[in-house]
Amino acid sequence: MELKKGYFITFEGADGCGKTTQIELLNNFLNQKGIETLMTLEPGATDLGKNLRQILLHYEKPVSDEAEMFMYLADRAQHAQMIIKPALDEKKVVLCDRYIDSTVAYQGYGRDGNIEQINILNKIATKGLKSDLTLLFDVESEIAQNRLGKTKDRLESQGMEFHKKVRNGYLELAKQNPQRIKVINANRTIDEVFLNVKNVIGEFLNI
Ligand SMILES: Nc1ncnc2c1ncn2[C@@H]1O[C@H](COP(=O)(O)OP(=O)(O)O)[C@@H](O)[C@H]1O
Ligand SMILES: [Mg+2]
């Protein structure tokens, strides 16, 4: 099925909310319908990004908040310009695991960064490329942490207070962008959440 244009759909929410699970289900579902997709993620979709991701997730010495943010932004710049934009030009549905909102939620709300500045930096990194639709998988912080179990990386092993700030930050973003960001209750089973995802996507893509 040839779409009239490309669509950029991002998946957001805390680690353990089910983004990877749902993006894979949706990718298969769309492909079965004959819709061409590009499934991708941040950080680490490009070769440069893979190097940055390695540092972001596993570097053991202290990382300043600004250094961390600029690594995410460098990853995003490379990703948006080299991978996402070309795929949209080819009229693909781009499914992206984390994007701009992650930086606002984590570095902005989570770490009390300056959100106005972050918005400007995001705009520079992406050359203004925004998602058409964002699915926010909202889950109780304790549930998300339990799903992750004991194998957490550097960023996942922050305190519960931080995770709650991130969650509330995401919900605040959804409140500010009700057209673009659809909140999905991710406390439910994988099947229930996916049914919700299919409904939202079906309506959005008109399929
Ligand atoms: N709705 C759900 N209910 C219970 N477990 C889930 C649900 N969605 C995902 N999981 C499990 O929780 C863990 C984290 O899910 P994942 O999709 O990797 O989340 P994320 O990519 O947002 O970090 C995985 O082990 C996954 O199988
Ligand atoms: Mg994931």
C-alpha cells in the first residue's frame, strides 16, 4: 500500500514501559498490511550514534549533564538528517524509539535542565524535523522498574524520584501537545496495550 507521504511516529516513555515490545509489534502489523516502514531508535541508529550510545549507556566515570545532553543531540542530528529524513522522503512510516521528547523529559524535567534551551538545541540538531505523532507509554514508575529486573544500565539505575520526575515531565509534555502526543496506559498487558496502539495508528494513518 503506497502512502501519500511519509509519516514520522515516535515512541516515548520510561525504560520498561514497553516501547521496544510495542514498536516491534506495530512494525510487523504495518508490514503485513503492505506498508513500508523504517523501525529505528535513539541513541545508536547510525554508526556514529552507536559509538555515542556505548558511552552514554556504559561509561563508568562521571559525565556532566551538558556533556550527556550534547552526546544525545549529536546522535539525534546524525539520525534525523542521515536516516529519518531520507526515509520520510521515500514515503515510509518511520517508527522511532525515543526522539526529542526524551531529551526534554530526562535532561529537562528529570535533571532540572533549562527546557527552553533544550527546545532550541533540539531544533538545531533536527533542523526542525518533528514527529507527526508521538505515542507516550505511561506506566507507574515502580511497575516499569520491576519489568526491567536487575539488568539495568547506567541511566536505568537512577533513583525512583528521578523516574517519577521523568514520568511527570512526559505527562506535562502530553498536556502541552494534545494533538501530537497520545498517552497510552501501559500498565496493562502487552495485548491490551497493542490493541490501543493499533486503534490510535489506524485512525492516524486512516487504514
Ligand atoms: N505490558 C507489559 N506487561 C508486562 N511486561 C511487559 C509489558 N510490555 C513489556 N514488558 C516486558 O518488560 C520488559 C521491558 O519492555 P520493553 O519493551 O523492553 O520496554 P522499553 O523498550 O520501553 O524499555 C521486557 O522484558 C518486556 O517483555
Ligand atoms: Mg527499549
